[in-house]
Amino acid sequence: NLAHSESKQKSDRISKGWQRRRRMALDNGTAITARTPYWIDVRDNEYRLNNSSIAVVEAFAMYKQGLSCGLIAKKLNELKHYFPYMWTKTAVQHIVDGLNTSGIIDAPRAIKTIKAFYKSGFSVEDIAKKMNAEFQFMKEWNAPAVHKLLQNKSVTGLVEIQKRKLIQEFDSDGKPLELRTKSEGEKYFESIYPQIISIDDFELIQKLLESNRKVDTKTGKGQTTGGTVTQNEDGELVKQFILSSLCRCYKCGGAMFNNIVRSKRKNGKVDTYSYLRCLNERDAHCDVKALNYPVIERAIIEHVKGLNFDTMFKGTNNSELELLKTREVELLRDIATYEDAIAARKAAGKNTSPVLVTSLVDAQDDLEALQKKIRAISGVTVNAEELTSLNESVFDVAEYELRNMVELELQKIIKRITFNCTEKNIYFITIQYNTGTVLQHGLKVDKKKGVIETYELHEGNKGYVSNGEVITPALIEAAESKN
């Protein structure tokens, strides 16, 4: 009917208008929407970083250095680098009900303002809107707030776009209802906001967040910790573990967690023991025994120190990777543009242009090839000089900056480490690599003597063995000459 036709035309006009405004804004570098992360303002129709961006950069830098979310929150608060607080109707209701206002700076003024609005007859929802629009209250950082920030991809400038379409519905009399949007299920990323954290650093932080996931236990004597920097009983910063994210149980494939056990002697002395435990074993779903963590860490570090990085790993430089990442964003944007154009032609009842379809397919193929290359070389720029020159200080948990650097470098080259206690006082460690000519190493470790046998597996299932020393090209050449 006529109403349906007019509503559809209106829907199409609005949809096309929004797409056109978004594309023009992206091309001209102007703001698309006034809704932004709290470290970005809209000034003169452009996105500009504000003072809160300082705390954002500091938080990412500190986490990269190895500080835990709790310690980062503490340091940011000491620097008075708070973050803007967004009021919700629940938070307002808490104030009205006389509950606490934990962490809000200038809480007395906030309480007075909210109660005045409430007495004037405003609803809690309207009060929340007025508080956000007319005031800016700051809040102290806490660990969850830091953790949430570290997961916010907007710091890279990329914004996830949910493809949506306008839907026109009608009531029982055939009259058009208010237009609404519906998700088409597709998502893509656009480079919209100013970038303050590189994509590489953001992805690295996500890996660290996953590896430092704390495991809750009720062991009585023991406690668990990830690879983060923590404080010991004396208030010193320490990093107990550097292999957390890489370890897997050889038997069930489950994640391993670090278990610190403190045992108090009769004379009052407290002994501390560090173990690697299977997460499934903790929950009684696996029977692998706990492993002596210091023995494992020393064996792996000593092994890595002797690796021939020139022959094992083919590195790349950061500038090349940045160019690839930039090209990835451009291709994602091109694909979205082609898809929008094809959808617009279909909505207008026009035939799909072969040129558009071909361009879309070509862009998708280019993106797939590019992402494959990024995966192949990403994160393989190894600081070989640092790793090969490590000394005994790396085993000092108080050297948290050094240990954090080693953890980051190991994550670049090692895909997974599994462990097996083959016999009493003997561990067998399997190290799988992310890339390179060597697929994996096997280390047979005596708890007292260290590495006593080394195995090396190459592509094509070629294998080599030594009596504990690192397998060198010379050793391989000698072994092959015998065959």
C-alpha cells in the first residue's frame, strides 16, 4: 500500500544518508558521533585527546612493564590521574538510599547535588543524565577499572561497527510504526578515533591479560598467581613466574597454573615452594603431579640462551609489521564500502555491478593473504642479544623488569610448553615454536643435574639428539654426514 511504500522510501533515505555521512566523515577526518571514550573529546567537529589520555597511556605502559592491575590503580591514584565517572541510575539510587560512594572524588558535593535533584522531583534516571551532562566527577582507579581499560580496543583508534539495517513495521491497521534498526549479524572495524596505543602493543597486552588470569584455589597453605608483578610480605615488587601463559599439561592439554606453597617450621622459619599444577588436576579431572617450577624455569632459560636465533627464526622489523597492519585496516574499510554499495543497489532494485562484486572478492582475497602474512611474522622480532646474554640475575624474582622482558621475548618464539614426569626426579619438557625451521625441542631434565639430553625436531620429521648441549648447525651437519 501507499503507506508501506512511503515508509520504505523513508527508511532507504535515512539509511543511505547515514552511510554517506559516515563515509564523508571518515574521508575528511571529522567526527561521526559525539559518543566517544572518556579520553577523547569532540572539538571543532574533530576528535581530540583530552587530559584523561595521559592515564590511559600510563596504564598500558605500566602493564607492559609487568605491574599488576591493582598496582597500576594504586600508582595512578597516587599521581591523581583519575578517570571521569559516568553516573547510572543504579549509582544515583545508591546515593538516594544513603549507601556508599566509594572512590568518587569530591563525594560530598556529588551527594548534595543528587539529593537536591531528587527533592526537586527528578527521577533517578533523569538525575543520572543531568549529572553526566552538567558535571564531571572523577573516580579513583581500582583493579577492575584498569583491567576493563586494558581490554578497550578503542585505544588503537579502531571501532567495531555492527552492520545494521532500518526496519519499518506496521500496526494491525497498516499504519507505520516508528523506524527501528536490526542487526545484520556482520561486524567490521573502522579506524575512527585517534590512536594512542599501537595495534601491536594492544594485542600483546591481550596475550598478557590472558596469561595472567588468576586461578582461585582453596589449598589452605598455597596460593596462586599469574605472571604479573606482585608485592611480597615486605612490600617489595616481585615477579614469581614467567612461563604461565605458555604451559600446558602433557596428559589432558589443560592450562597450568602457578602454586606457591608456604610452610612454617616449628622454629618459626617460613619456607616457600613454587609449583606448576594442572588446572584440571586441581579440580580432580587429571592425575598429573605438581612440578617443581624453579627447576623447569632454569632448564628452559639455560636452553634458550644457547639457541641459534639467526638460523632458527626469521624475524621482521616493526615498521614492516606496522605497514601490514595499516594495509589491513584499509582493506577492511574497502570491503565495508563495497558491501555497502552492493547492498544499496539491491535495496534500490538495481542489478549488482560486476565491477563491485569483483572488487569485493579481490579485496577479500587480498585481506586473507595479508592476514596470513601478519600471523606468520607478527611478534617474531626477537631481542636475541638480551636472551643470549642472560645471567643468574634473571632467576631473582626481585628483578621484575628483567623477568618481564624475558617473558615477553619467550612469548614471541614459543607456542607451547608441555611437561611430563617420566621417572623419579626426571622431567621431560617439550617446547613447540611459533615459527622457524625448528618445530620443537625436547629436554630431558634431571632435577639436580639439569638438562641431560636434548632432542630437536625439524620440518619433514628430521630429528637430532645431543647429550644435553644445545643442538647447533655443526652438530646437525656432523650427524647428517654419518648417515
